[in-house]
Amino acid sequence: MLALNDLYELGLSKRQLMKRGVRLGADIPYCILKGTALSEGIGEKISTIPKMPDCYVLICKPGIHVSTGFVYTNLVLDENTPHPDIDYMITCMKKKDLKTLCQNLGNVLETVTIPAHPEIAKIKETMMQEGALGSLMSGSGPTVFGIFDDLDKAKAAKAVCRKLPFKCFAFVTDLYR
């Protein structure tokens, strides 16, 4: 949308693009905004938050497909469902407390996706065994990320993940550099 806005010289503001983009997909407004943000609702409510502490992120995508529709259809949420404490996580980000932030990661969608695709649990387990401070499935899956405070550990974990007994695309990135 940003490229089309430039290409056709539409002159739409980021806010206007975000409002239109949410109709195409929940992640689009976030991608237009860029940076670190809290996305609420179906992606239409976005507010900037402090950036993550310096870290390295290992991203692994197993060679499987996960149907977002399947995940949401089978998701059961009630008052007993544990949810991550977003306000506390933002406090950790303000304090640059990467370790505590990672200890409080959570994704309720894992309760549906992991039983259907145990490869995801294996990737998370591998990342943690290899030194990740935290590991979590992204969205409805199947991509998993691990957060590391050491580049060498992240690279070593990438090598181990690539040797898992199923296809796994893996790469390491650092945030904000």
C-alpha cells in the first residue's frame, strides 16, 4: 500500500492507509506504521510502545501449513484461559528488562495449533534448550521465534533447528539495526 501510494502519487497519510489496509488484513496497519506497536481489536487500534531491548531473534518456519480459520474455529477462551499481561510486558520494555519480558511471553492460539502440529512444540523446545530467553509461536502459526541476548547462541540454535527431522526454514535477525 505504501508503494502504491507513492507510485500513483495518491498523497494518502499513514492514518488513511491504515484505515483502508485493515480491510485487507489485520497486520497491514501495523506494517504501515512500522516500529514497535500494540495492535488491538482486529488490527485497527494501534499505539506505539517502547522498543524491545537489544536482542537477536531466531525465526523458524516449519514446512507445514496452518489454517488460521481452523485455529480460530477451534479456539476456546474462557475466564480460566491464561493471557499474557501486556501492561507488564510494556513495563519490561520500558525498563529494558529482556529476561523478564521473555519469561512473560504468551500466545493463546498455541493451545489449538500445537496439538495439531507438534513440530511447533519441538522448535520451541529446541530454541529454549539452545539458550533462548523465550520462544513463542507467532500468531496462529506455524512460524516460531526465539529471543536471544547473544548472537552466537542464536546462530547455534539456528543450525540445530535446521537439523530437526522435518523441513524448517530458519534465520537470525537483530532488531533495529
